[in-house]
Amino acid sequence: MLNFIKNFRNDEDGAVTVDFVVLTAAIVILGLAVGTAVSRGAEGLANEIETALDNMNP
């Protein structure tokens, strides 16, 4: 039983998995933030173009 506890304490395989999960979550959150920023900018530009086209004389 004592050997099992020592081996469990020294085993670092799970730590690598946790690191990758945290890094993947950070990348996903960063991607969502960038996507939201780009979407808002594109929407604002589309509204400006729509306004300019509506104000043109036929």
C-alpha cells in the first residue's frame, strides 16, 4: 500500500493532460473574443455602407 501511494504521488501523467486542457480552453476563449470583435466591426461597417447607399440619389 505504501508503494502505491509513493507511485501515485510521483506520477505526473495527469498533470500534462491538465495543462493541455487549460491551454485548449484558453485558445477557445481567445478565439471567441476575436470572433466577437471582428463580428462587431463588420456589422458596424455594414451599417455604415447601408446608410451611405440609402442616402444616394436615385
